[in-house]
Amino acid sequence: MALTDLAYLEKIEAFMTSGDMAFEFENGDETRRLEILEFLERLMDLAELADAQATRLIFKDGYMEMLSDDSAQK
């Protein structure tokens, strides 16, 4: 599996939006509930990292483009 495998993210999204995650949480034992909560906490942490990474990548590209435009104008 590639680290940028969108199909895997789609499976996670479907698990959450279909109600399957809620069903498993509501009907699971304490161990399963804790697993789901830990998963969601980790996913939220990763979302924050993804947001920061996207910002850095976009800013870097924008900054490099800005420098390129400045050089071309001189």
C-alpha cells in the first residue's frame, strides 16, 4: 500500500459516514470503544499535521513562485 493510497482513506470515510463506526462503538465492549476513541484521537492529530504540511507545501511553492516572478521582473 502506498502511503498516499486514497482508497484506504475512502474506506475510513465510509466506515465513519455509513454509521458502522457508531454502531460498533454503541454495541462494542469497553475495549472496542477505547480502540475507536484512540483511533479518532490519532486521526484528529494526523489531520492537524496534514493541515500544517499542506500549508508549508503551498507556502513554499507560492514563495518560490513569488521569488521567480521577482527575478523575472528585474
